[in-house]
Amino acid sequence: MNRSAYEINRSHIIISSQVDEQYNALVSRLSPHRVVGFIREDFLIDDAKAVIKEAYISESSTKYLLLAAKTFNTYSQNALLKILEEPPPNIELIIIAPSKSVLLPTVRSRLPIVTEKEESVVTSVDLSFASLDLRALFSFVKEHERLSKHEAKVLIEGMFYQATVVEKLRLDADQLMAFDKAYRLLELNGRIKNILLMILMLFLPESHRVD
């Protein structure tokens, strides 16, 4: 495990199946610094607003905000993006979640991740984003358009892994937001076919894109 982010006490994400235990251990380890905890079963938009309000209470020394939950509402995560990217002076934010898939790609892209347990392995998909063409796109969509919501989430996680880890592509803002939007649409029971098309169209060469 890469413990560099963990040991320098900077803002980061901890992935652990033992959310409560990790929270308690952090509170103890960070003493005597001031620690404000937000430990929830489900982290909702009102919790995000409370974190933001606390973050903007000025501090003369480092204050740690611990955000621990088994699930993080999509809207609460989006509300936190700005403060994760540009926290106020002397504020460090640490997120504790049971798996990476609980968090949106845009949240994960803003903070280093420390894994405290061996997760289920995320596998890549049989698709090349770097050389994607219309034929491969429509073939992939047709093959996966009847997946269940859970299966679709696993597939999209695999797509994100394929693009960023296997192919090492640097995703632009539109591509990152498409992955985020995909999770939101799945929660709202959006059509899998349309969600996959939304993501994949952004990886086509511009000459192949359909406006």
C-alpha cells in the first residue's frame, strides 16, 4: 500500500471496509490537532453544506475535516468539488469510504487515494478508447444495452479503469463529467444504451462525432 498521502496528513481519500474503525483511528492519530468529524451512514447534501460551512470557519492552525460514510449522495459529492480542489487555509479534508466506486470520478481525481483493504479487482473492458470508431462503439453498446443497473455500474467502472489506468489517457473535463453524469443517470434508472453512447461519443475522433 502506498502510505505517502496518509503519513503526511494531507487531504486524501481512504478506502476501507472498516469505515467506523478508520474514523476512530484517525481521530486518535491526528490529536492534538482540531478534528471535526462528519460520520454518517449516508452522506447527503445537507452534510456537504455543513462541511463547507465548517471549512470556512477560519483557523490559525491545521484543522481536519473527516467525512466518513458507507454511501455518498451524488449531489453531496458535486457540492464538495470546489472545496476539495481549493480548500481554505489550514483546512485538510479526509474522506473515508468503503470502495472507490462509491465516489464519483471527479472526486477521486482531486485527492490521492490510500487503500486500507484489498478491494474487488476492477477489470478493464474489451474496448480501445484511443482507437475508438463508430463500428466498435455501436457494437459495444449493443452488447451491453440490456444490463441491470448494478451490472451497468460495474461496466462503467471498468470503462473508467480501461481509459485511465490501462490506456493511461488524460481525460478532459467533458469526459470526466460524462462518467459522473452516467452514475447519476443510472441512479435515476436512465437507459443503459443512452448512457453508454453519451460517454463513448466523447472518445470518438472529432470527424466521427454526431452533433
